[in-house]
Amino acid sequence: MKRAALSVIAGPVGIVAYGLVRLWARSDGVYGPGLDWQAAHLVALAGMVCFVPGVLALARLLPGGPWRTGVVAATLVGLAATVVQFGADIVEGLLAEDRAEMSTLGAEFKDLPGVEVAFYDVVPQLFFVGLFVLTGMLAARRRLPRWSVPLLLVGIVLPAVTLDLLPIGGLLMGLALAPALPLVRERTEVPVPIH
């Protein structure tokens, strides 16, 4: 499988893995700081990073223009904010000796001007909104089936209900985007003419 096609599915797989590691880590009633916290957040961080080439690969299936550019830009800005959020969680987990100290460090970070809006409450949501709009644009161009749009939406909404549904949400997101894999692979295999 070509790297671009792999990146489209690697992001959702990262969400599934994060959800599974998180469920396992919480099974003993103690979650963070420690190896289990770091493992879950490193897997999540890797998944978010994988979404960057995945989003770009999906966008290349659409004709260029201001709409595509705007949606991709918003999606990547949301991804960047999400990466910062997971990075902060990892650092807080490394610095803290217990859950209470980790919460205190997190609160101190969020108390910095603009941090809560930029990295928690508002800007990270641009990733999910952008990915949803991008999926809708691909479905409108018949690059994805119409059912991909509601399936992706359910995959996005489920973890908002409870983070315990992250594995199912990631799986649904992967299933929604999977029909684009042959098109992404085909596009990367087309030789570029030399002038």
C-alpha cells in the first residue's frame, strides 16, 4: 500500500489504539501519571500526526480552489491545536508525581491567556469540523460514498458522549474514509510528466 493511502487510515487507527490503551489503563482505577498515561497519549499523538498527510491526500482528490484550501487549512489548524493538547498532557504526566499534581499542572497551563480556547475548547474542534466538511465535499464529487458522511459524523460524536467510545469512534471514522483508499493509491501511482 502506498504511503499516502496508508496515512488516510493510520489516523483513525491511532484513535482506535488510543481508546483501547486508555480503556486498559483505566481498568485498574488508576490512570496517570505513569507509563499507561504516556502510552495512551503517545499513541494518540502519533494518530493525530498521521492525520496530516491523510487530510492532504484526501484533499488532492478534489479540484483546487478556495473552498478546498480553506477547509484543509482549518482542518490542519485544528490538528495542530490537538497535537499541542496531547503534547501538554504528556509533559504534565512526566512532571507530575501523582494525579492531583498533574491536574494542578494542567490547570496552570489552561490559565495562561488564550490557552483554553486555542488548545482545548474551540480550535481543536476545527479538525473534526474540517474533516467532516472534507468528507462531504468528497461525497459530493463521488470520491466517497454518501454513507461515509453520516458514518464519519457518528464516529466524531460518539467520543464526545464518553471517551470510552473512542475505539468505536475511530473504527467508524476509518470505515468512512476507507473507500477513498483505492483513489488515493491510484493518484499516487500516476507518473508525473517531465517537461
